[in-house]
Amino acid sequence: MRLASIDIGNDALKGYFGNFENDLYIPNIIASAEDRAIIDMEKDPLNAIHVEVTSSALKQNSRKVVVGKLAGKYANNDELTPEQDKSETDQPVILLLTALALDAVQHGEADEDGVITLPYYLSTGLPLDETKRGKTKEFRKKLQTGQHQVTFLKTPLYEGKTVRIQFEKVLVNTEGFAAYIDLTTNDNGSVKNEELLGKTMLINDIGGLSTDSAIITKEAEVDNTNSTGLKTGVSTYLDNIIRKVYAEYKYTINSRRDLVEIIINQDPEEQNHIWKNGQRISIKNFVDEELSTLAKEEYKLIKEMWRNVPDIRMSYQIGGGAVVLRPYLQAINESDSNYPLRFVKAEDSVWMIARAYFKILLMFCDAKGIDVKETVTSK
């Protein structure tokens, strides 16, 4: 039995396997690829994931795809769009099963047919709006009762290996409340940030395609009436920047992830700049225009939440979207209502939900008396 927590973010999949030391990050990009031409096989599997995923949880029962960094190099790659529900779209399932297969191929043993089978206790989640629309039960069922197999095609180290994934238990959490668990619980289950307990707070999880605005009550429960989820995130605005850059400079930014790396690059020479024909070109005007527009929309939502629930003490901005929007939100807030907005470190913002899912899984196992043999790092 193997423990896994997976946050299928709109920007990237983040996961922990076995313990908090074993993590995995895969950009949420796929491209159909029956085969691929290679001159020399890549060294790192994560740079060249090429798989056939067969699963009863998919609308198309079997697909041959490249995933993550490699898919970002394909002109016909697919990234999720705002109208797609995570619970009903094939792409999140493909990412999830691929991630589990990457772990299983390293920790499982093959049977006489050469198939690696490894049972998992999985903790994952859905956005607040999908949870409120009752999508959790169906999503859990199609994972836990489905038949799932991943065969590695032209993937370095793992080519030709097949993994059959079994789920002993699937927990489907709500993304916004999971963030509260991470903010108030250490990896070993003890309490941290005690000053947050007993206070009403807003957790604004700004993702690629959606924003989860979860109000956590003094009793550490989700306010079902006032918490909301919106199909608004950074992806549409990132896509707009990519289109504007191409229209102006005939330069193609291959994926949203590539653009985010340009925006948040800590090197001033690289931040908000592209390179074409050896020339450094600033795209800051396009970045400022689009992200300022989104920040205004996000700030309207924050004001509405505070208007509906005046006793909110503080609001945490988390998620990949919060990382790129932070300077814009702070500037608006300073000139407007000056709410007590809190931001976490960029790395914590990205990994918070996956880490929370693992903590919830450990709590579940402890409550059920399930012996967890993996060593979990305490912090």
C-alpha cells in the first residue's frame, strides 16, 4: 500500500508520494502523440513523458499522449480552458494516472507478465464550485472503481514498462478548505499558527482557471452560504499575453507555464523579457495590462466577500495565480480598502494544497487505525 496526495492544478500537477520528501511536479499540458521521432533519448523521464493511458475513467478509453514539459514543445498541445470542469475532463485524469505510474514504476514490482501493480491510498480534490455542485461522489467513484493502466512508450528509463493502478481508497477534498488545514497543521499533525484558530478567515485560492473563495468560520468549518467558486483565473489573461506577444513580435511562447516563468523570473535581466534573434525584448506592457485587469476583478471579489461577511479577520491569497498577481493586488489594496491581505511564500503557495491533501490522508489513516509504514518528515 502506497500513500499519495495529488493536486491537479490547472497550471501543473503537484504530488507527494510516500512522504513529504518525495514530491513530483508536472506542467498540466498534454498533446496527442501516437509515436515520436527522437535523435537521442532524453536522460530525465520528466522531460520526456510519452505514455499510453487506458482507463474506464476516460471518455476516450485509451490515449497515447506526451505529457508535461515535452507536451509544451508540441504546437498542438492542450491546456485546460475555463469552461471545462476538472471532474468531467479527461486531461486531469491522464495527469493523475501518469503521475501515479511514474511513482509506481520506481516502487512497485512486476509480476510474471511484466506488469507492475501497486495499490494506492489517494488524497486529491476538486474546486469549491464543483464540490458545491455535487461532483465529488462521481469523481471519487470513477477513480476508485475504475480500471486504470499506463504503458510507458518512448520515455527514458521506463520505455516498455506497464503499470496497473489500483485504488484502495480515494479521498476527494475541497481545495479551499484544504488550504486551511495546511495553514493550521504541521506535517506531523500538531497545531501550528494557533493565532488563526477561532477566527473567521477568507482563503482566496487563485488558480489557472478558477478562484476558490472559501470562508472558514470560527468553528473551523466552511461557510457553505457565503463561500463561492468562480470560473475566473489567470489562464485566460496569460493566453491574452501570449497572443499579444505573437501579434507584436511574431514570437511564440509555447505554454502558460513558460510565460509564468518569464513573469516571475528573479533575474531582472530575464523577468518580463523574451529573446528573439539574440535581442532582449520587454513584454512588461502586455503583462501589466492583462494582470492589472485580472487583479481588479479579483479585488472586487475580495470586497464582496468582506461586505457579505464583515467579521472576516484576514484573507490569505494562495495558488499559482496569487504569485503572479501579488504586486498588482497589493497596489490596489493600498490605494483602496487596505484589507489585511496575507500572502505566503511562492513555493508554499504552489505546494500548499498537495501538502494539505497528504496531511488529510495521514489523519484519515490514523483515525481508521491504518498502519502507515512510510516515514513522514516532521516540521
